[in-house]
Amino acid sequence: MKILKFFLVFLFLTSRLNAIELPKIDTKFYLGIYKSIDELTATAKRHNFDSTYNTTTDAEKKNLGFFLGYNFYLDNFLLGLETSFQENIGKDTAIDGFDGSVTYEKLREVKFNFGYNYNDFVFFTYLGTGDAHPVWTAYQNDPTFIREYWTRGFGIDYKLTENYFIGLNFDETTFDINYLTSNYVEEVQKQSTRLRFGYIF
């Protein structure tokens, strides 16, 4: 009799567990290329002096970049990690009071994505960290130091097929560039719009 009771309880619990639908888990690797339109401005001040200058990129503001990422899906919610590289950000060809030009380049970022998948669309926001470098044509002997900065943004991806997608995202970044010889500190603001195309493995 005890064995029969145990068997009935076992059948009841098994049927209850089968009735509960467990969340669907999936993982995806992806990579791709993007076209970025970058707007960068900077205001610099010299330590212990009143000297200041301003830069605004006026050339080379449309650039290509590459990205590689990984998404973990729990039903329609996703957590992801993405890294990207962009050779150029922009160039200021003429700066009042200074010779030559300055180019901001070698943008590297790592971002944590949070999003939701709805049909063929993925809506996401992200927070990440990054690094970039300025290159002056007339002041190449002034090394720079940039602390890893924070970047944030949001975007949307659309799945064209099972393996290909297009997307659009917007981000904003603020960071400081410390010039170690001249003792200038630039406070940089960057806003970017990126159209991207990728492949899902």
C-alpha cells in the first residue's frame, strides 16, 4: 500500500513539473561591420594656468568599425557582451592658437548589453568602457594618458534572415585626455550614430 501511495505521489509531482514550461535558453555569437557618424568636441585647460583651447572634429567623421559579440537569451530577454574597434573618430584640421591638426583615433570599447527580443527585432541598451587616442601633427612629443572611460547608449537590431541582421544604435561618451608634457587636460564629449550589419553564428 505504501508503495502504491509513493507511486501516485510521484506521478502527481511529475505531471505538475511537466505542466510548468521552463524558460528557453539560447546563446549566440555574432560579428559584423558598422558605419559610424561621430561628433566630437573637446575643451582643454592647462594646470595652474588660464590657457584654454577648444577642438571640434570637422573632417573624417564618417568611419568604419568592427564588432564581435555574444548574447545569452533567457526566453526573450538577453544579456550580452560586445567588443568593437574603430580606426578613426574624427579630425580637427585647424585649431585656434595651435599649429597643425589633431586626429582622434583607435577607439576600442567593451560593452554589456541588456535587451529584449520581439519577433525579428531586438531592442537593447548598453553600458561599457573604452579607450581612444589623439594624434597631433605638430606636437607628437607630448604623450597622453586616458583613463578608461564609460560609454552608454541604446539601439535596435532587425533580423533579416536566420543568420544576418542590420541595426542602428546611438551612444554618448565623456572622457578626459591628460597631456603629460604640456599639462593640458581635455574634457571630450563624443556622440555617435552607427548603422551596422552582422552575421549570427
